[in-house]
Amino acid sequence: MVRVGIIELQGDFLEHEQILRELGVETVRIKGPNDLRSVDALVIPGGESTVIGRLMVRSGLIDAVRELSRGGMPIMGTCAGAILLAKKVTDRVVGETNQPTLALMDITVVRNYFGRQRDSFIARVRIEDVGEVEAAFIRAPAIVGAEGDARITGFIEHPRVGKVGVSATQRNMIALTFHPEITGDTKVYKYFINLVRK
């Protein structure tokens, strides 16, 4: 059976856990490096990216997750998780964030790209190799650039900011700037689980 770890330091890990279990996947809550020993893949949930990043540094997870990624372990980051995967992060309002990240994907992410909490929305997004998914954008970031073998795989056309990237892949990693766990759309989870089984 596939075992997927979910970072449990902060954020909406419970919703990811519920969907993965409904899909027949065993889940493990990850608080420190030792918890990673028995998992085949990893989910980094939405939440406060700065808080999660600092807690990952404090717990020793930053280096442990980097090592597993280099070894090919599939990793999916949603919303804050996408920010934590990115090598370049800025904020729409404050600019440079200087926050700790895993810096694993060659993507540029801008935090709070669509505005504040009141600017949250749900949209249909077509993602390469996945199909059309229902996505919840809550204080969501956007993917504004990809380099090397990183590829932006999904876009939305937003009435205020125009066309912008909301999903990306690079080797064994997936970054989603939205919350699939909130809408309950399972397509990205099934795609992710298939990556693990390959």
C-alpha cells in the first residue's frame, strides 16, 4: 500500500488526510525527520508559509525533505506548500520575503497574488495530464515563472490580474497554488498517487 506523509506542523493537513484515506492511501502525519522514514511520498499543505517554513527549520525537516526530494520522492505542495517548494518567492505587497523555503523547484511564486482573504474564489482549472479540476484560491499565490525543467502546467484567466500560472511540475514535484482539499476534487490526488506507484 502507498504511504503518503503529510506535514502536520500547521495548516489544513486533516483535509488532505481525509481525501487520501478515501482513495485507499495510508497516511502518516509528519512532525520531524524520523516520521519520514516509512513514507513513499509527501504532501505539504496550505497554511501560513512563513510559519510552516520556520517550524520545518526548527524541527530539522527542511534538510530531510530536501534529501528525500533529491532521491526522487514525489512531493506535492498546495498553496503555502507551493511557496515552500519554490526557489524564488516574493509578496505582491511587501516584495522580498526572505522566508525559509525548501527551494527545490525552479519556479518563481508571488504570495497573495489575487489579494486578501475577501478576494478568495473558486475556479475551474485545466491542468496538463490531470484534466479540469475545481480549485479554491484563498489568499493564493501565483506562479509567474519557471526555469530549467520546471514547467507551468495550469493557468487561470483572472478578471483583475489576467492570465497567470497556478500549477507547475518539475521531475518528482508538483506545486499547486490552490486548495484541492477544500473542494474535494480528487483528480490531482489520483495523479499524484500514480506518480508514487510508477
